[in-house]
Amino acid sequence: MENELRILLSEEGSDPEHVARRTRGLREELLQLDVEDVRSVPAGEVPPGARAGEAAMIGSLLVSLGGAATGLGQVVAVIRDWWGRCHDVRPSLRLTLDGDVLELSEATDDQVTEAFDLFVRRHATAVT
């Protein structure tokens, strides 16, 4: 569907319930924004490149951005802030929008900010 951002987060070696709690927490924050919907995606399908045993360590959300021009920027800002607060272990993130993929795992705060900013700029005219 158009204007849907898929968010995958994973933590190698983490308890599946821990990942589920983190995913729920991010979802709750995203629901505070001017987006149409944020829903959890069932873990039945293993994402491309993931081994079957990793499926339980992955949380997945689908954000329906709707027609708000600022939607993607707001969503990415919340994700960046949320990720920055994960001090114990920062999860790996994979954002997908219209076939464009942004993957983050081990990165500095500056690298994360730059990657998110570029991702939003690439879609600034597409998400209106």
C-alpha cells in the first residue's frame, strides 16, 4: 500500500518478550502522531536475509502515513529519539518505504541522524 512505512527491529540474542516490549513501546509513541495507523505485523513470515531462528527476535510495525506532508519526518524523529534512548542494547532497524530501505545497526548518533535525514529527504516529495 502507498505511504506505508515498514519498521523491523531486531536484537540478536535478546529474549523475544523483550523485543515485543520494545516494539509495543515504539508503537505507542508512534500512535501519538498524526498518522492514520500503526499496527503490529504478525511474525509469521521471516524477512528476507534472516535465518528462520531469528524470526522470534524481530518486531515489525507498519505505519500508514496518510496524506500528512510532515508524517514521515515526524515518524522518523520519534524513531530516532526512541532508538537513542535504548542505552543497554540498541536494536538493529530496517525501515522500508516504497522499495527504499534504510538499515541501521552499529552506528554513531551522528551517522544515525544523517541516515534518517537523507531517508526523509528522498521521500519528501513522495509523501504528501
